[in-house]
Amino acid sequence: MKRINRVYNCLKELCHKQLVERGEVVGVSTIEIARALNLQRTNVSSDLNVLYREGKVEKIEGKPVLYKVKSIDIVTGESEAVERDVFDSIIGANLSLKNAVQQAKAAIIYPPSGLHTLLLGETGTGKSMFAEVMYNFAKDIGKLKNNAPFVVFNCADYANNPQLLMSQLFGVKKGAYTGADRDRTGLVEKADGGILFLDEVHRLPPEGQEMLFYLIDKGLYRRLGECETEHKANVLIICATTESIESALLKTFIRRIPMIIKLPALSERTYEERFELIKSFFKEEAAIIKTDITITSNALKALMVYDCPGNIGQLKSDIKLSIAKAYLGYMMKRDDRVCVHTEDLPEYVRKGLLKYKEVKDEVDRFITGDIIKFSAGVASPIVQQNKQIFNFYEALEEKRKALEQKGLSESDIKLIMSIDIETYLKKYMLNLDKNNLEELYKVVDKRIVGIVNDFLNYASEKLGRSFGEKTLYGLSMHVASSIERILSGKDIVNH
């Protein structure tokens, strides 16, 4: 290999190392390359200047002068531009998420099998989505096979039961405990050849963190109940946490996760990104109801500036609720189209207008006219992914028809449906599966679900009939909604 090519490759490797360790590339000096290659400084300097004139490297003036390869080279190892990749679909990939995206690509590409990664960020910043994009990127560039698994494990589900956690992660040997009547596969085995995503890893107890050390260090693990037999697994681990890693995770665990990526809160992102997020959520809903959705300028201003501690997750939820209320207004003939007015927004969102004057010039760049329209021209996969939300809109229509048939007035129908709409939205966002109550627990206190379940079992015994999962979900939501209204001092209207 020619000396100039050795210099270029060394520069690329050192830049890549900076990206992995620091999250950015600050540049490499001539003397660093000379030492790494055991070459004379003057020869390295000459080669770097040739590479600079050829446009292959960038020069950062200063003392000392620093050099770096172009960012595309660091990530792909190629000197030519490449096609857009899956990360470009993330809003803010070239703005507030630029560093995070570069780090994620570096983690996936790092030889031979990538770097275990920890995602940091507040609730709702998109850590789960980001992990899945990393997985898709790994498949796109050939680091993982197309059928490679992506296994998700929420550590909070087993935080207080290390034995159950171990059995879920690593599997169980027949006879390991009472009831273990057969060998059972763990999630590590299912993730072999792919990615294991550990969500809420701060809820993993110290015993659970230690269980992973051997897998990370050796690529080996034992099922619960095994003493001698070891199994191999080639698994890339991506973790996510909302907590400070120093206080929530063992130092020995952190040392084994070389790549740490911080995802910014919504408040740290630009107004351009926030507008793009709002636009994408409106377009998704427009695709679901198969019609354009409009919003008044004041309502859009409020969405652009209100304090949103739940980040992107809360923003999306608030937009869904607002559009649901606008859809109700459309059905009640308030509007001749689905239009989100200020009164359709939750009160805490409307309060955002108090902040509008402080950032008027920045926000007004994205608002043209009194009514802004978001078209339904979105690809069909989004509709498929949100099929349960589409059922929610259908449910609103069915309920309206049922109330009309009972002879209720327009004002009474509107009142009843306005009271129920938040409960219906939550209910129809869930997959109704009695064996997976974790989804229900996200919106209803476990104690309420337990009481309702006990009541239904008692009623089933006394009445000689069975009650399905829809009854459990519906009644749990109803009781939870009633308790919320009582605690907040609201009337319970019972027509």
C-alpha cells in the first residue's frame, strides 16, 4: 500500500475512534498520525496536504493544524456520497439529532459485530423508535441478515423478581423449579444473530445487570437451572434509560456499554423540528380517517410553543386527542370539515399561547393564513400500523348513531361523547388481549384492574356466565375515568 493511502486510512480510523469515544470528530494532528504509523512528520504533512488539495480531507486551521476525513467517510468507510438511509426518515436527523445519528451509525458499523449501546433521554424522546431504526440500518448495510430478530424486553416488568427476570432473559431448564415441566427458550436465544433491546434498563436490579456481564464478555450464557452446559449467542445489546446512569446502573455494567447516546428533550429541539413532528402526526391521522385535517392558526401556535414535559410521546397523544374532538365536532355538524380549533386542545396546551409573543418571529415562519391544511396523502403502511386508532373513529360514529336512535338531542349527544372521548381514545389504542395486561396498566392503575377482575370473577360465578376481555378493559377504563373525574371535582353526568 502506498504511504499516502496508509496516511488516509490511519486518519479515518482515528477520526472514527473520536466519534465513538466523544460523539464528535475534533480532528487529528500530523504528529498523531506520524506516531501511529512510525513515519517522519514531514512526510505525513506532505501527504495530508495532497489529500486536502484533492478534496478528500478537511483542514482545521489552528495550532496545531488538525485534519479530518469527511463525515460520510467516517460512517461508511467510502469516499463517495451514498444514498439516503433509514436514519434520514427521522425528523431532526441533520439538526438536533445529528450527533446521535452519527454515533448510532458508528456503533452499528464498528467491527466485528458493532458496539453495545445505551440510549439516554427523558420519557417520550423516542428511544424505542431510535433503537428500531438502528436495527433497520444494520439490516440495510448488511451487518444483520434481513430476517435477524429484534427482541424487546422491558426490565420494569420483572424489576422485583430476579429469578423470573433470569428465566425470561436466559430461559429455563426442565426441573429448575416447581412447574418447570419443560425446557423453555429465553429472549437472549431468540435474539441470537440480531438485537436485544432492554428498555427501562435502570429498573434492572444489580443481580440482573450482573447476569448480562458474562453474555457481553464471553458471548455465552446458561439457562436457569443449568450448572455446566453453556450456550452461545451473538447478540448486540441496546439499552435505554430515563435515569442518571451514575445513580441507576452499576459502574461495571456501564464500562461494558462503550457507546452512550443522548437523545434531546423536545424543549431542546428546534421549532422547525417541532413543526415537522406536528405535521407528520396530523398526516398520519388524516390517512387514518381518509380525509384532510385542518387547524386554526391559534391552535397550531399553541401546539408549537406549549410546555410538553412528556416530549414527543405526549405531543402525539395531545394531537390525537385534539383531532378526536375535532372529528366529533365534524360529526355534530359544527364544521363542514375536520378542523382543530383552540377549544379542542387540552387546557394546558391552550396556555401555550401565553408564551407565543416571546417567540412570535420564530413560530410565524411556519404558519401561513388563518387555517392550515394537512392532506391525507400518506402511504398506506401508516394506516395499517394504526388500525386500532381507525377503529376508534368508527366507534365514535357508531356511538353517535346509537345515541341518535335513543332520541337524544344534539346537545346531549355532544355532552355525553365529549365526556367519554378521552376514555374511548385510550381504550381503542390498546390491543385487547387479556393475557397481556401490561398495555392496560399503562393507562389504568393495577389496583383498579385487580378489583374489576375480582368483581367480574365473582359476578361470573354468581350469574353463571363468563365475561370477555372487552368487559374487563371497558369496565376498568370506566371506573378509572369515574375516579379521575371525582378526584378532579368534575360532575358525573348520567343521562
